[in-house]
Amino acid sequence: MIKYEILKNPKNITLDQMEKLNLNCFPEEPYNNTLFTEMLKLHYWIVVARNTPIGFAYVNMLEGQVHISRIAISNEYRRNNIGQKLLEEIIEFSSKIGSNKITLSVKENNMPAIKLYQKYHFKKSGEKHQFIIAVGEVIKKIKNNSITAVNLSNDYESNEHRYDIRFVLESGEVIGACQLDANFPGCSNYYLENASDHLDESLASLVEYLSPDCNTFKIIFSDQKLMKTCKDNGYKLIYSLSKMVRHTYN
């Protein structure tokens, strides 16, 4: 059994250490300075063995409740119950601050993680899907874009990369919404009243908020009709996620 310690909000963690650790855990999702800066503003835990970070977790506070954004353990240190210990730390933290539930999302095919969460009384509360969109393909499909992406965030909230977007027709009718993070890059809680009519145009309207060198971006949503429309339009499903929740009465 390896010796390790879990540190809450350590100040000596560096971007270089997090980049290497995240690359080991999620090679398809590069870590950058913006993500590191955001993590340092949140509640986070770093697992250290032999003076080296081998795992981490951090949570967001959503409407006063704890949302687990990530739990990650370096490949060579898995199967040592470290993920379980991190989860216990988060549950204890949630109890201390009086949060009445904890939420998370996990890949539907990640059965070891799902079984761990179920062991701690998490239950499935829905699902969501993540697609990858080629920016060039969206632009090619649009000839006359009648939709405008309106940013409703103030300067502090947007922080030059995070936007609260509403999709608006020329008539002024609001037909959808999303939260766009240009550094992710992509959208969460993507919503359209009529995806089959407005998907490509709404996506094209977001291009002005992305960096010029952005070739693809991601959209995350729960709507089954939107998932079918994305597939019909040739967009690539990265993975589906199970949403899970743990209430304090469990």
C-alpha cells in the first residue's frame, strides 16, 4: 500500500505539475493556465506521494450545492482506494458547509466509478451528451444566419472567456440559451426550443466568441431530440454522461 497524503487547497501546487498530472489522467483534455487559475478559486484537494502530485479533485458551488467537477488519479496509482478517499473528503466538506446534496457527471461506460458513487448513495438523476463540432463545417452550412448570440454576462462574469448566451431571432424571440466557455472551448447546458430548425445557425452565431485558431468546440446538453439532430447533422458524439446526485438524508 502506497503512502500518500491529501492536501486541501495547497498553495504550492504549480501549473506545470497540474499539466503533467492531468495529461496522465486525461490525455485527450489538455490543461491550461485558465483552467488552473479557475481551479485555484474553487475548493480543491491534491493527493501527494513522495512529494509528487498523483491525484486531484475539485468542486464547484452551484446554487449553494456541491458539484464535483473532477476526481482524477494518475494511472499507476489507481486501485489504491485513493479516489474513494477523495470522495469521502468531498462528502465531509459538503456536510460541513451544510449542502443538502452533491451532484456529478460520469461517463456511462465508467462502471468502476459508477459503482464507487453508488456505494456512497449516489443515484442516477438523468443523462447528458457531449458532441464535438467542427467550426468550419458549421460556417459552411450557414448562408443566411437569422440568429444572434447575445451575451448577457457582465464584464466580471464573462472574464473575457465565459459568456451567458441567449439565442435570439430577428423578430426578437428567444429560442435557446447556453453557457459558453471560450477556453474549454465549448458550451454547457445547451438548449434550443426547436433543434431541427435552428441548430446549425445557433452554433454558427457562437463563432465570434471563439478564438481565431479554434477548429472545434464542444456542446453539452441533456435533450434527446437535440442529440438526434446532432447525429443527423453529422456531428460526433464524444460520450454520454450519467448525472448522479447524493442527498444528505442518505
